[in-house]
Amino acid sequence: MKPSGILETVLYAEDLDVAQHFYGELLKLDQISREGNRHVFFLCGNQMLLIFNPRETEKRSSGKLPIPTHGAYGPGHVCFRASSDEIERWRQHLIDSAIEIEADFEWPPGGRSIYFRDPAGNSVEFAEPRIWKLE
């Protein structure tokens, strides 16, 4: 047996209001839920992007589910799948939104990536799936 895919990706941000705006308004992900200052969840295709406040998730959940504590400090990374044309449109959208593009390059085996930061300092990437030979 082996896993068939990744269901959730998690990033951490202490200011959920800013993260909610960035991922919901700037990147246009569909928000699924928010629980106070603990987390905000977004749908991305058939996967979930979960943004947790590490100061809250390092505490035992007060809910009915026995979710273990977790949390990370420092920048994480997420990469969104995009075609070459979509990457160019995202690049212009980010520039128009005053988001600095940290890197924009072609991978040696083929495929383009652009990198930028979310307000919490996480590294965010748009890349063609062919960088991993997935298409």
C-alpha cells in the first residue's frame, strides 16, 4: 500500500485576518471555514490548504475531536500547479498587487516557476507540473 495523493497542505501564520485576505482575495481560493484565531481553511481544486495559527494549535484543542497539537515557526512552502500562460497572468496580477516576485526561472529539465512570499513569510510558488515530469 502507498498513499494515492496529498489531501491537505498546511502553512502557519499568526495573523489569520491577513492570511485570509491574501489567500482568499488575492489568490482567489474558496474559503471553506474559519475558527476564530485558530485556523482558516481553503479549497484548492480537490485539495485543502489549511492555514493555522501556531500559537493556537500548540495548545490542546478544546473541541470534541482528539486532534493532536502541532505547529511550526518560520517560513514554510507551498507550490500551486499552473500552466505557462497562467504563470504569466499570475506574475502580472502579483506585480499589480505590489507583491514582489523573488524568483522567475525555467528549470533545467523544463518548466517555469515563480516564487513570492505571503504576508507571514511563507514561500509561495506557481509552477508548471512538468518540473516534476507530471505532465
